[in-house]
Amino acid sequence: MKLSLSLAAIAALLPQALGISRWDTCGGGGVTTGKCDDGLVCVELSEYYYQCLKLAPPYSPTSTSTSTSTRTTSTTFVVVYEHPELEQLYLDFSINFYKHLDDDYVQYKFFDVRNIDICLPRCQEVQVLRSSAEFGSAIPGTLNKDYTWPSPSSVDYFLGKGMNFFRIPFMMERMSPPATGLTGPFDSAYLSGLKTIVNYITSKGGYAALDPHNYARYNGSVITDVSLFKTWWKNMATEFLTNDHVIFDLNNEPWGIPATDAAALMQAGLDGVRAAGATQSVFVQGTSWTGAWSWESSGNGDAFKTISDPLNNVVIEMHQYLDTDGSGTNSTCVSPTVGAERLQVATNWLKANNKKGFIGELGAGSNNDCISAIRGALCLMQTSDVWIGFAWWAAGPWWGNYYQSIEPPSGPAIARILPEALLPFA
Ligand SMILES: *[C@@H]1O[C@H](CO)[C@@H](O)[C@H](O)[C@H]1NC(C)=O
Ligand SMILES: *[C@@H]1O[C@H](CO)[C@@H](O)[C@H](O)[C@H]1NC(C)=O
């Protein structure tokens, strides 16, 4: 989704600056590398990646005076900077933080392992597949402070409702510390945390998708050396060779790169998984945040025609939100029919190209229009024969009052979305 809850931090305000364009990087690793264009501020989205963004009132860059802020306080969730307006911003952290960005979302997002998403089994054939922690920005970060893993009791809750798929986002920089890079050893504690929750899910019959939630980026840069990515996946798949309920979800939401680059990266990751001898399903994602509605217009349609798996066990993962800009940040849906409408192009593409698809993130608000729209999308999927399932965004212990959260006991989407839109398909 086009939203990074919590740990993003404002690095420096660069008033009246001219230079770096919106959404381009302005630094990382504690330094700013240039000034953002007039009207933009340099926002630290991870320790290693700052980006020029526009803030909406009252957080206007011209109303602030200093260009270098000092980290003064660490709280549980956020790094607080000295500037009072920024502190206020952090007090409003999570969803509210992004309401202060002019268009409700940023184009670079780090998520964390505290999210799990749920798939409902009946819109799919998960059997077909068998033929064959990213919140926060601190790296490595501290367990239960900067990030956490999904809770077993929540897993039980969803399994008990007939949901059988859990997507486990985690951060590659924590798994593979930048000091030793993508081909270095995995962090043993972080890997162990991942394995614990994955094994919990699969031992109870669920499917667990490993989701390096990295937007085709690592350590602040787009991953351009696909051979490193191939090795990374070969090493990761080796850790899960014997668990047939594991799914390898190669990378979350590439953006800002050509569709052909996203496809090449995914092909390399897929090749790495197979080179390890792993036979489980592999999910691949396209550029433009792997949006279903833009699958053709983004170039993904052409670029992913040739993705190839010797085991024929690759699934095209797409994401879809039903608010105006498709970002999953506004609980108003475009219309009661927008769900099926937004999936139509992708459904046609999957049919025409003999591919299987999976909606890895679906989300909308708890209101009549959205519930109709979700049901319409799921009905289209069920009757199309090309979609094997979907996952709702989001669940996980740290989502707070995010309107799409179905985390028990009181996620805001539990009261209506779960019984009215999701469980009928479970
Ligand atoms: C990660 O980024 C830091 C800061 O730019 C750099 O010093 C380091 O070499 C990078 N590490 C890798 C493995 O790319
Ligand atoms: C959400 O979207 C609706 C419809 O596009 C719009 O009227 C409303 O202002 C938006 N809400 C926010 C908080 O942006």
C-alpha cells in the first residue's frame, strides 16, 4: 500500500531550496545529499533513504526555519526531531502522519513484520500451488521496539475463521545487514524470528508467504545487480526447503523502475529459488506498486509475459485498493462497483497469457459502497479461473486504528469487513 505507517522520520527541512525533484532521493545514512525543489522537504523514510516530499498545511516547509534537525529523543515508535512542528507530526504518527502529506501517501514505503495479511481459501485453488518485520526504519532495529512479528493468537483467530494464508513482511536490511550486504550471512535472530512465526502458521495448516517488503530496493538504492538478488533468494529458499506451505513472495511493490527491470529482478529471484532446489510457489510483482488496475498501462503486461519457471509454479501478485488514488489511505470507495472494474484489465491479461494471479493486498473502508465493491471484486475473481486467492491488507499487532485493520480483537475493519465482505468467501 502506498503508505508507510510510523517509523518514517523527518530528517531535515530545506526551505526555499531548488534542486531535487519530488520523490527523488535527497540523502541517507544521516546526511542529506542535496536540496529538494522549492516547496518540498527532505523526509527520512529509512535510515538509508531520504526522499523529497511535499507536506500539506500546517506543515509547510516555508513555515519552518532550520535546515538541520537533531535527533533528540527516541520513543518506542519514532525518532523525534527538535523542530516542534515535526514533533507534533510524530505525535500524530501512523496514519495521521500521512494525512499531512499532500496526497495522502508517499512513494517510498517501508513496512515491517508486524503486518500479516489474510487470504480466504475459497476464491482459489491453493492446491494448484502444490503441484509442484518491516515496520520502522531503524536498522537493524530492536525487536518489539522498532518492529515485531505477528502474534500466534491472531494467527489462530484467522485460521479459526477459515482463512489460510498469511503474508509476512520483513525488511531485507534487517535480514541482511548492510555491513555485509545481500550476499552476506543472514542475521540469525531476525531469521529465527521469521522462522518461528512461519513454522507456527504452517504447522497449523496455513500458508506463509515470505515477503521482503523492500520495493525492489536495498540499503537506499534500487537493486540493479540482479545476480545479488538471485543469490539472496537462493540462500533464503535454502532455509525453507522442506516446508511445502511456504510461498516465496519475491519483493513487495517495485516502483519508479521500468516494468522490464522489475520483471528481470523477479526472474532472477525466481531463478535463485529454483537454484536452491526449492519447488514451492513463487509470487512475483511488477512495477507501479504492482497495481492490478495499471497492469497494462504500467508496462507490466508486456514485461511479465515472458516470466518463466521450469516448475510452472509462478504466480503474478498484484495489489488493489479501492479509494480514488488506489493507495489504501482513504476509506471512501470510488463506487460500489469499482472493485470488479479495477480488476478487469488484469483478469483479461491473466486469461490471455495463461497465467495465475493473486491479489496480495486488497483494502477498502467499512461502508456500504466499499463492501459491495470488495464483494464484486471477489466474485469476479472466483468466477474467472485465473485468480488463486487474495490477502486483505492488513492485520498485525501495531496497526492501531488504521481503518483497514482486521487485527483482533478490535481492528476497525473487524465489525463489518470481516463478516460482510471477507468471510462469505472463506
Ligand atoms: C549501504 O549504504 C551505506 C551508506 O550509503 C554504505 O556505506 C554501505 O556501503 C552500503 N552497503 C551496501 C552493502 O550496499
Ligand atoms: C477521501 O476521498 C473522498 C472522495 O474522493 C474525498 O471527498 C475526501 O475528502 C477524502 N478524504 C480525505 C481525508 O482525504
